[in-house]
Amino acid sequence: MLVLAIAAPVLGTNCYVVAPDGGDECVVVDPGIGVDEQLEKVLDERGLRPAGVLVTHGHLDHTFTLSPLCQRRDLPVYLHERDAYRLSDPVGTLGPQLATQFAGLATGWVAPSDVRPFTGDQVDLHLAGIELRAIHAPGHTEGSTLYLVPSTNLLEAPGSAPMPSAPLCFTGDVLFAGTIGRTDLPGGDDTLMRRTRELLARPEAAGGLPDATTVLPGHGESSTLGRERATNPYLRGL
């Protein structure tokens, strides 16, 4: 499996392109602010066609390039129904202070026409030949979601050696290397975030995700769930 990360020039949001080995379809995760040109370049160079877009949550820095991308390609967009309202007004739903800061981006926004919200705590999705599980993980926003690829042989680039089979988890702004997402913006909730932290901290023997799970966050470097359980102060001890 091929996983490529594109860091947005604004706020450093990680946009991911995920494709099965040998396939010409892919999934795009969290196309943020200013990644449109680079994303199209990657798709063209790799000969990939997006089959859909996954959104970990509805904040503008994870959704802004949906506007040009979906106008050009008419792609389905998947996100939890609790955050679907944010696509109607991604600037205004940030709250007064940030809405003022990003007001200039509002004029060019066109909401995607094919939005497919899902509900529930866990939903299985099949896109571009990839089996995924969407896990509702509220706290940063009401609809924050983890996207789990249960098992994969990850290739960082064509011709590289395959890594040991292990799950991948796109964590958005729920979990970062060494920290977690903020809860002080509209829709954030400390109590719900604690429940999400407890879910992530739960050991595999108790029904949690494996320690070997690769954490692919919305900002910053990747990690593993085992490393975060051992060193992240927001997970350690839970």
C-alpha cells in the first residue's frame, strides 16, 4: 500500500493520499488549505484517480481544498454526520476569533455537492479497494473520526521494502505525536475527549487497537500507538 503525506503551507495540516499496491484509484484524506496544486501534481505523477475523500473533522484547515477538488472531480466526501454542518460554513463554525482571522477564505468556498455522512460509533467503508473502519472519536469536534486501515503492507515509495503488516490509523486532530487536539473551539468537549483518550489508551488485550498501529496525525510527525501509550502524557496512565 502506498501512503503519501502532503503538508499544507497553511497550519501544516497533513493531507494523505492512500492507494493499494498496483491500483490506479486512491483515497484522499483531509485536503487542507493550499494543497490543491501539489495534490494534483502527486495524483498526476502517480497516475492515480481519487475514488473519494475522507474528512477526519470539519475544521477549515482539513477541508478547504475540498472546494476546488470536488468541483473539478465531483468526488464523494465522507465524514461523521455530527460534523457535516461545518461544510456549509467552514469559516463561521470556527468561532468568532478564528472566523475573523480566516474571513478572507470564505468568499471562495463552494461546499462539495456529494457529501455522504455516516452515523454511529463504528462504520466500515470500502473505497479504492481499501477496507477502512471509521471510528467516532469526539472531543476535538463533535464528529471527529479515526480512520483505521486494519492491516497493510506499507510502501513509502515504489521499490522500497515493505514494513511489517500493521494497522494504520489516520487520527486527524484527535491524537498527535506527544499530545492531543485542543477542546476549546466550538464543538470541543473535555469530557468526550477523555473518553476518546481512554479508547486510544485501551490495550489490545482489553479490546483496544494494537500497539503496532501506525498513527498518521493531522499535523506533525507519525508515531505508533504503542509509543504514544508509553510516552504521551495524555494517554499514559489511562
